[in-house]
Amino acid sequence: MIPRLRLRGDAVEIGILLPWAAILCFGLLMLFSVSSPSVGDFAYGARATAAISRSFFYRQIFWALLGIGVMWASAMIPFRIYKDYLSWLLYGASMLVLILLFVLPPMRGGTQRWLVLGPLSLQPSEFAKAGMILMLASFLAARRGDPDRLSQVGWVLALVLPPTFLVLKQPDLGTAITFLWLTVPMLLWRGLSLRRLLILAAPLISGAIVLYGETQGTAGFGLVHLLWTLYMAALFVIMLLSPRVSLLERSVFLIAAIAVGLAVPRVWDSLLPYQQKRILVYFDPGLDPLGAGYQIFQSKVAIGSGGLVGRGYLQGTQKGLAFLPARHTDFIFSVVGEEFGFLGALCLLGLYAWLILRGFRLAGKAHSPFAQLLTVGISAYLLFHVFVNVAMTIGLAPVTGIPLPGMSFGGSVLISTSFLLGLQMNIARNWSRY
């Protein structure tokens, strides 16, 4: 007898299933809109573009149906199998595939991000995110001892850094940042203190502050110098108030933070002008409005022109005139803002917020550390994707290639996210046991 999803008696399960189904339907509507023949397509002599784009819509229907099937399957598999077998199996398999990509010839734009299987193109790094969440949850749940110990964090980094470097080599900065981000909320949930986290991140934060000052030139030098000085003073106070951290560790990280801050200007000056320009444009795309900044500029125009209620479905001009090149992938939120306005975008973000908050609520109800860490990781994954993608479309974050799950075209992120949400449904159906 085939088991059925219980749609009654479990509000948390419904709270996961229905918002995700609504997001998938909304995503299909938007892909149909962006794949409609547009003036821009014909104006540039690319009559085939509209026909090819419409295939995105049909292919996304296939991915959405497959995603629902994957979600159902992951919700039905006995939960203990994930902890005992699948967590390490998926992590190991994703590592092998990421390594395999460097053996195969580049597929798109000279990058090594894609695995082509006949008519299908998959992005293994998206599935590696799911493997990473499962692996971290299993590893942290099994560890004993004080989570504030440096050795505990060191073991976690030993598992996270290898796939991070592999995706950086593709290159895929967005996924690399996602891997590092996922460790933070899961370690905090496991018991890592905020003070320890700030101490561990001190060299990185110090370098980031100084690097930002270098990108601002002489105009922002004084302010950034003051900010760095205040940060180092605050860091010194935090270390004084952290007696659980050994004096040696505090000294090492404080010296490292100072050294990194002093070294960044020297490294910046050693870069060639074109290398400096790449970094400057990355942080401020407006410096190259016809190149790297073009997409963000057109995205902000699209969202701004939508106003409160939008121009109407299929009526977007930035989309219709093909001013938004990536309107079906990373910048589909811009089309939502243009055609449905602020209220429509707010409704979409509300669906994501519902999913994220439900996940954190479920983490508080689950009994086993593995189930808790798993739901925290999944919610953190969704939060990061939504926040960065939306911030990217409105010009508050650099373009890093982070898709909007369920909305952006692509089977890899849709299947991976459906699988993860199915895991949450699995826990929700049996939260009293897990």
C-alpha cells in the first residue's frame, strides 16, 4: 500500500506544503510572462528568442512536477535513514561530482558548473547545498563536548571548506558564500556562543572593513579608519569578557585581525589597475552602467516602475522590451515587482517568510538534535537565498548568481529545495518522535 501524505491533523505540514505549492505556481506564471514574445526580442532580430524562451516555461512545468514528486519521496523515506546513511552518502557523492566537473570540458561560458546528462543540464553545486545541510546536521548532532571549543569548530570547517574551494574554482562565489553561511546558524543552534563566533570571524571582518575603505578611495578613508579603530576596540573588550576562551586563542585572533587589517592596503596597492577595477565594479556596479552594472540598473528601473500595484500581468515594459537579460533566472523578482508592484512582491515575500518561520518553529518542537539542526539549516538556506536574491535585484548586494527558489528558472535549485522542504515535512509528520 502506497503511503499518503497526511493533510489533516498537522498544521505544520500544511504550512510547508501549501506555501511552496503557491510559490511554484506563481513562478510558472512569471516564467510564462517572461517567455512571451516581446518587442525587444524582435527588435534585435532574434525572433527565435521568444520560441526558445517559451521552452523555459514548458521545461519548468516538468521540473515543478518532478519537484513535487521528490518532495513527496523525501517526506516518506524513514527519517532514520537520513541520519544513518544518506547524510554522508549525499555529501560524499556531491564532493565526487564537484571534483568530476574539473575533469569534464567546460559547458557554459567557459565555466565548470554544469553536468550535462543528455537533454538535461544540472548544477551539482545546488545539490551539494542539500548534502552540506544533511552532513552538518548529522555531524553536529553526533558530537559531544563543549561546542565552544576551537577543535569543534575546526572539525566543522574541515568538512565545509573542501566543497567551498571546489565551487570557488568553477567559479561560483554565490554557492561558496552559501556553504560558509550555513555553518553559522547551525553552529549557533548547537551551542556556539556569539562571543566565540565574533572572535573567530575577527580577521575576516577586519579585512572586509579595510577593503571597503580601499574601494572608497580618499573620500571615505577617514570614516573607514575610524570604523576599523572602533571595531578593534570593541573586539578587545569582547576578548576581555570571554574568559572561557583561552588567553592564547584570544591573542592569536586579535593579532590576526590587526595583521589582516594592516595587510589589506598593501595587497590592494599591489593589484594591477584592471584587477582593482573588477573589485570596484563588483561592489559598485554603477561604475560600469553599460557593462557589469547594466543588469542591476534595469532591475531597479523595473521594480520602481511597478509602483504599488504594478503595471499588470504580461504588461511589464522592462521585461517586454528585453532590457532585463536574466529576467527568467536570477532577476525574476524584478518582473514580479514591475507587473504586480510592491503589494505583489510583498505577498511573495510573505510566502517565503511563512516557510522560513515555520521551519524555525519546527526546530523548536523537534526532539532529536539531528532533526532540530536539519530544520534550522533548511530555514537558513531559504533565508539566505531569498534575502541575497532580493537585495541583489534592488542594488543592495552584488550580483552573485543566487537564484530565488521556486521562482527562478532551473531544475537544480527547484529539485534541491523541494527535497529539503520534504525533509521538513517528514519531521513535521512525526515531530513527537524526532
